[in-house]
Amino acid sequence: MLKKMIAVAVLGASVVVLTGCNTVKGLGRDIESVGEAGDRAI
């Protein structure tokens, strides 16, 4: 029972960490694309 609970906790933490990394990476891409659009407009 304890092994099962630990496995679920590790899986949940992994999902949160991976989702966070993707979100930060996506935010960086969005900021970069806005900067590039501004450069093209000027």
C-alpha cells in the first residue's frame, strides 16, 4: 500500500514538473515572437 502511494506521488510530481517546464518554454517563445514582430514593424 505504501509503495502504491509513493508511486502515485512521484507520478503526480513528475506531471507537475513537466507541465511547468513546457509552460515556461512556451512563455519564452511567446515573448520572443512579440519582440520579433515589434522589430519587423519598426
